Amino acid sequence: MKIERVDLQRIKIPLTAPFVTSMGLETHKECILVRAYSGTHVGFGESVAMDVPVYNEEDVDTVWYMLEKYLIPQLFSREIEHPDEVSQIFSWMRRNQMAKSALEGAVWDLYAKMNGMSLSRALGGTRTTIDVGVSIGIEPTIEKLLARVDSFIRDGYKKIKVKIKPGFDVEPIRAIRHTFGPDVPLMADANSAYTLADIDMLKQLDDFGLIMIEQPLGHDDIIDHASLQRELKTPICLDESIHTVEDARKAIELGSCRIINIKIGRVGGLTDARKLHDLCAAKGVPVWCGGMQEVGIGRAHNIAIASLANFTIPGDTSPSHRYFTEDVVTPMIDFVSPGVLAVPTGAGIGYTINEAAILRALVQHKSYFANQESTTTVIPNW
């Protein structure tokens, strides 16, 4: 497999509603789509980096720069037998996981298409459907939060994730339990909003039978999380702290968590996401697939990785209409039954690219050719 051309497309799509976390307010999804060409085939990837570096150190601009200056030229430099080799080609570069993942994901899709198999099958997935949870941002009032929870329960979501922050934590969780009862699969996501000084408050969450508390402490911490986990009955799930398989191994050995959230972009691509899955399976640690408000290409990659056996907790890959009025794939990703997505069986990601939707959202397009000059198109839509 010789990569002959790579296209980058920067797009910006409005969200159907603002999304608020402890890190801030989001009103648009801005991201980079990647196309990798070999012969008559093309594979698609998506960068999940945000437009500001609040989740990790990357943003849309740095991803574009790293792809253009380092990663695409490296990919052009050799033939590839299998997508697993891409992470080795990029291994000399530290971090920049989301940039690596975007290009590697396109190569995985390309490989699956060239071999006439679904991306799920290429990765070793065994599920034909996946259960889906929903992530709810921080609402302005508890009453509005309860209305949102009620709507999502009626839609059949298999897990309710509620964002929390200091001052909006115990009371909203208590209100959900009081209103909807103990059987609703419920978790809290703190996005690193707390410290060990908040341990007494966090221990109050043990009263509510949560599936997990996600990333309560520092975004780069596994030491304090181990101390906290010893004090909590509720499992801690690590997200932002886990960038590599080695991070996961150390966190598991330290007792920093009992569950791990796998985000493809955060860990550097599908190859390393699968390795992390395999490690956790061997250690008896369940995993689930987190979301970064991906458009359809990234959602398709999430569905494929979540078809692996140890993804036993519903992930955050909601249908497209949860965030967008139109998506970059067609048909838009949707439930096949309440709270359930089908794993595509068609070649590669299993969806058709909605070129018209991409053109409507396009900010910049640049094509790179092996041994040739690149070409750039800037679209003044925004």
C-alpha cells in the first residue's frame, strides 16, 4: 500500500445546542478531515482536536501544522503492508496524538477498503451492534438537567453521563436519583475539576450507585487518583490521564482506576486503542469508547473500535442528530433500536461521504502529493 496523496479539509459546523463542561462552552465543531489515496481507493480520518487546547495540548491549528510538516511527508516515504506500521513510523515524534490518529485512521479505512472488509472486521471486532450512552453538559438549572435526562431516557440511551463541576455536583446527581430512581445507569464526569481537598464531597457521590466517576482529579495525574480510589466505593474511570498503553499499565498497577475510557484520538490512533483494549482485557479492566463530538467519520471509527469484545460499557457515540442538523456522512448515523447503533458491514467505515455537507462547512482544503508540490484552497465561509 503506497500512499500517493493526502487531502486535509478544515470544516466548521454549528452544534444544535451549546455544550457546557467544566472546561468551557462549545457552540461549533471545528475539525480536520483527512483523505488518504492509494490507486483508486480513498480512506477517511478525522482529527478530534478542539479549536482551543483545553482538553489536551493540541488544537486544530497545531494538528494541521504537524500533519503538513512532519506526518504526511513521513507517510509518503515508504510503502506500508499494514496500518499497524503507521504508529511505528510516527513513534519518533512525542505526543501530538490527535494529529497522528487522524492520519492513521485514514490509512486504516483505506486498508479495509482495499481488502474488501469493514473497519470493524479489520480491527478484530466481534459485535454487530453497540449500546450507546449520552453525555449531558452542565445545564443552567437542575430543572433543565432533569428535563434533559428524562428526554434521553425516553430515547432509550443505555447510560446517562452528567458533567459536574464544583458547585454543580452532589445536588444534581441526588435530584436525578430522586426523580428517576436507582436503576438508571448513571455516571458523573468531572473533567479534572477537583483536587484531593474535595475528597469529602466526592465521597458523598458513593451514596448514589454511580457506574463511575470519570477523571475527577488532574488531567495528568495517576498518583492522587490512586489515593482517591482507595477512599471511594465508586469506580474511578480515567480519561485525560491515559495517553499511551504504558500510562494505562501504570494506572492499573497503582490502583488509580477500575475503568478506562478509550478515545482513539487521545491515545494516538486505532492501533494503540486496540492495544490498550487488549491490555485492559487481560487485566480485567472494562473499557468504553468516549466521544469528542465527532462528525460522522470520527463516529464511524468509534463504532468500529467499540465492536471489540472488552468494550462492555456503553460509550458516548450518540447518533449524528444529537449534535448536528446535517453530517459529513450519509445516511446520518442513527439508532437501529432505542440506544443501539449497528456496526457497519460495508467496506471501510461503511458510510458514504456527504460531499455537499463538507463543502458547506469547508474553511480550508489542501492536497499533498508524493514527490509533487501541494495545492491549497481557502474558503472564506467563516
